[in-house]
Amino acid sequence: MSTERGLKDSIAGTVAGAACLFTGHPFDTIRVRLQTSNTPIGIMECFRNTIKYEGFSGLYKGVTSPLFGMMFETAVLFAGYGQMKVLLQKDENTPLTVGQCAIAGGFAGVGASVVLTPVELVKCRLQVQTTGPQKYKGSLDCLVQILKEGGIRGAYRGFTPTIAREFVGNMAFFSTYETCKRYFKNKENKPNDDDELNLPALIISGGLGGMAYWTVLYPVDVAKSKIQISEGAGPSPSIVKVLKEIYSKEGVKGLFRGYTPTIIRSFPANAAMFSVYELVIKLLG
């Protein structure tokens, strides 16, 4: 991959990350609160309580943490995806198979996990702060306290479930996106890889890709959220241990707590991300 193409992927990914964040963050706040609540609570009840006690701004709690972090993470993700596609492509005239796109997406997700883990750790800690005494004054204060309590290892609390989710999730994410794109290109008689799709096709492709990403390994994300809000300097509890505890208390339903707002969020957020990414790539030439 040329340096120029890598730079374009990084710039487009950065802008796309911001679009995804602002579109989906309110739903993400509800997701994290549902996942980490000690008692079962409905989506609408959680939403109403957030607005009632914290105002509309409560839905955007923790947004400053992932703002720059997610912009950087999506830059790494798309640049990594582009690099992996080049490594896997033996013939420039032969497009990658959907399976190869899945592999490229999975390994790109592994790289993105290095950025994403501390970003999501801070975000989750801030999102579960509701009313009453606030331990963290903001994103920077939260990160500083985490580093004081646990060092770099503390900042990577939840790294194992994050990397598992990102590898498998991005395999589903990019393979679904590429499958949908190829379907629409075939339908519109646009066989070439460089042929542009219309906006509705990009929205549907990106939205379905996002839904696939969250569906394929959702219980691991529930465990990740639980692990990341747990505090202390000791080692993180294992994914298996957390999943067993959730299942023993709430059954299968507990493993999918917060799934509905996640799926509601995933379509518009990822539709925005991919549409903006493709638009910026086009503008950059």
C-alpha cells in the first residue's frame, strides 16, 4: 500500500470515527448502563432516568474520551484494513474474496484494540457515573487516576475481551459490508471495484455491517463492560468467570443485556461511519 493511500485511509477513518461517535453515543451510554446495572432495568426507564436526573447532556457522558480516541482508532482500523488487503491480494486485477476481506478486517481490529481498550475503559467508567458524588471529574482525571492505581496494566483492563470482540467483530463487520457492496454493485451493473455506490446503498451496507459486528460476539462485550468498571489494582477477572457469574444470576438474558439499544445504535452509527469514509476518500481523490 502506498504511503499516499495509507494517509488517505487514515484521514477518512478519522473523520468517519467522529461521525460514528456523535451519531451513536447516546445509545452507547444506555447500552453501558444496562450492561453494568446491578438490577435489571428497561431501555425506556434508563433513558427517562438519564434525561430526568442528568439532562440531555447525560446521554453524552464520557464523549470526550472516545472523541479523539475513536477518531484515532478508526484511522488505525481503516489504514490497517487497507494494508491487510494489499498483503492478501496476489493479483491487482482480481478482487479479494469475502473471506479474505474478513481476515483483513479481523487483523485490522487487533491493531485497533491497542488504542480502543484504554479509550473504552475511561468511557465506561464515566458513563456509569450518574448522580451523587463523582469520583472522576472528566476524561483526563479518570485516566490519571487509573494510571495511579494500576499503571499501564490498569489502563488495559479488559484488553482480552476487547481484542476478542474486535477480531471476530471486524471479521463480520467488513465481510458483511463488502458482501452488501458487491450485491448493490451487481444490481446496479457496476462490476469494477472502483465504481461508486449511491448513498442509500452505502448506508444499508454500513448499517448491516455494524449490526453484524455487534451481534456475533455480544456476550463478550457485556463481560468487557463489567470487567472495565470493576476497580482495583489486582488482575482483571477472566471473561469466562464473568460470563459464568452473569449466566448463573440472570441466564441467557443477562448475556444480552443492552443488546436492543446496541442494535438500534449500530445501524445509524455505522451507516454514518462508512458513508463519511467513502465520501472523504472520494474528496481526497
